[in-house]
Amino acid sequence: MESLRSVFFNKIDRIHSFDIRYSLFDIRYSPFHSFFY
């Protein structure tokens, strides 16, 4: 149970860090996005 919970939180943390990275990327290239859309 504890290992399952650890894996679950690790996965959430990984997804969260990826989301933050993607948000920074999106903010950096927001003029291109506004140009294309």
C-alpha cells in the first residue's frame, strides 16, 4: 500500500514538473501561438 502510494505521488510529481516545464515553454513562445491561432 505504501509503495503504491509512493508510486502514485511520484507519478503526480513527474506530471506536475512536466506541466510546469510545458507552461514555461508556452509562455516563452506565446507570440508564436498567438500568431498561429
